[in-house]
Amino acid sequence: MTRRKFTSKFKTKVVLEALKERQTIKELAQKFEITPQQINTWKRDFLKDADTVFSKGSKSKKSEEEEKKDQLLM
């Protein structure tokens, strides 16, 4: 059996649904066809790093790459 890969967009969608607490983790796992443990892991990781979103001076990897690209094009 091969491991499934999930996009960050999908993971975020699942985590946000879990944080709303309108459905149980078990129900969400069935809905998204993943294990409850996977949802809990993503939720824990999401909450652990949530404070970095609002950190001053932090840039996303994408914006750093775009900035480098812009500098090369000048």
C-alpha cells in the first residue's frame, strides 16, 4: 500500500473543520477518508505553529522565493 500525500490546502481545510467542533473527529475522519489520528496530528502541528503567522519580520517561503526571483529579473 502506498502512502497518500495531502496538500497543505487540504490539511488546512480539515484542521479548520476540526477546530469548528461541529462534527466529531471520528465523523471528520470518515468524511475526508483519513484516520482520526491524522487529523489530531495535523491539528496539533497547526496550533503549535500558529503564532508564527503573525510574527513580525517573518516571510512565507513563497514570498521569499518571489523576492529572489524579482531581484534576478532586474
